Amino acid sequence: MVVEKKFPIKGFKEGLLIKVGEGNWKDVQTNLLDQIDERIDFFKGAEIALDLGERIMRAAEMGVLRDKMSDRGVNLFAVISKSNVTDSVAESLGLSTHQTVMKENDSAVRNALADGEAAVLVRKTLRSGVSIKYPGHVLIDGDVNPGAEILAGGSIFVWGKLRGKAHAGIDGSEKAVICALEVDSPQLRIANFSKEFQKNKAIFKKGKIVSQKIFLESGEMKILNWNSDNPLK
């Protein structure tokens, strides 16, 4: 009998880091794939790095896992390991093995908390072509330019202009919200609901742009003043 175990996930600039623990490899692999299957909308298209610790892996085991992840639309591109044998196996399969790929010391990306829950804080403007994907909340200290996108399992908070695409509650959470100092996005999504906005239609009050909070209520996406929770037309 396989004991179900959830593995911790961290977001970083290049994708997602999943740290797997010790134990029978078949059980670990089953739990990992089950975790991906349960949130396939979130994981699909993701770039994954696995932290295997001191585990010694064989080429056949790592190759099977990579193929099974690929079948799910997930790309295993890196392995972080304390084992020279595992590093050699990963390199033979064309996977990156250097921990510097994680850029955990990147001053622009930090782990954070939002409402006491896991979040990632990105202190820079997201330019066209950049995609941020994280299982928790995403906090952006900067603008989100057209062509950039944010995919979050939780809520999205932008201390700047949100002009790219944003999808909060990607795993189906209808309690997620999207907040920004200015919203000029072609499309916003919360859970399975979407809303298209007309370009250059910022909301003004007394000559100033009003920060906005987008949320779900009775299956409909609504907008409030982020600062006062007053409805906006």
C-alpha cells in the first residue's frame, strides 16, 4: 500500500522546484505523479526541477520519470542532487544538474507570506514573454507588461500596472482574487471564470486612477475599489 505524501513546491525564475523525500522510489514516483495529476491544469506546461537530496538514481528510473512527466505535458529539465552518481545520470539524459540554475539568491525573487499562506514576491517588472507560475499567492512589486502572464494557485497582487494576462485560482479555487493599482489587461481569469477588459479603460475617481480588486461572486467576476471595497462600475 502506497502512503500518499505531498511534496513541497517552490516557484523560481525558471519554473518549479519539487523536493522529494526518502523512501521506496516506486512509491515516491507514484506520489509525485498523483500530485501532478490532481492539479494538472496548474502543472501542464511547467518547467520542473527535482531536488533528490542524497538519493542515488539509475538512468532507467530517471528516464521513466521524465517520460511519464512528459506524457502529462510537464518538462523535467533539471535535477538537484548531492550524489555524484545521480548528477552523472542526469547529465547523460541531457538534464541540468547545477544548483545555480535555481537562482535562489536572485534578489528579485523571494519567498513570502500572504494572509499567512505561502507566496512568492517578485520585485521587478515582468516584461513580454515572461511567465510566472506558482502554487500559492503571487506578489508583484512592479508592472506586468503586455505579453507577460501570471498563473497562481492562490491570489495575485500587483503593486503596479497589470497589462498582461493573469489567472488566479488556477487549480479551481474560487476564493482567489486579483488586485492591482491599475488594470489594463486583455484577459483575467479566476478559477474557471474569465473576463475580457477593453484596452485603456482605467477607472478614475477625482482625476486619479482607482486601484482594483477582481473577485468571484455567484459565478460572476466583479470589481471593487481595492482600498475601500466599494463597487466600481
